[in-house]
Amino acid sequence: MNGKKEPALKPFPRFDTDEAAERFVETADLSEYDFSGFRPTRFEFEPKAAQINMRVPQSLLDALKERARRRGIPYTRFIRELMEREVARQDR
């Protein structure tokens, strides 16, 4: 290395409004901020009113459950995310 010390990352600020956060993100150099404390989250706005029931091979269900476990989410949510991604991909 060249002996230079990397500058410490700034803590990410808190905002009182969505507008303040949007202005910040539009103008800030985000590479200067520490995102290590951030965790992924998912917001679900549409109510779930429909239900499906299907038969699948046990090996497929086991594989889906394992992938969901590694992501730390329920397997039914993981399956719904897969369906949502596929529908969004097809709409492009």
C-alpha cells in the first residue's frame, strides 16, 4: 500500500421526512457513508386476498425451503418473491 490511511466512513443520517431522504440521496456521495448496519427489508402494500394450492415434488419443496432458510425468510414468502420477479421480468 502507499501508506495512506483510508478516511473513516460517515454514519448514515436519519431523516424526518421521505422528501429530506430523497434530497439527500440525490445529492450525496454515498460512497462516503457506512452502510454496515443496514439490513434488507421488504414492504408489502397490496393485501393478499387469493390463495393457491399446488402439488410439487418433495425435492423441489425441500430445495425452496433451504434457499429461503439461507435468506432468513419463510419459504412461502420466497416462493411469492420468485413469482413476483418472474411476472415483473415478463412485463418488460
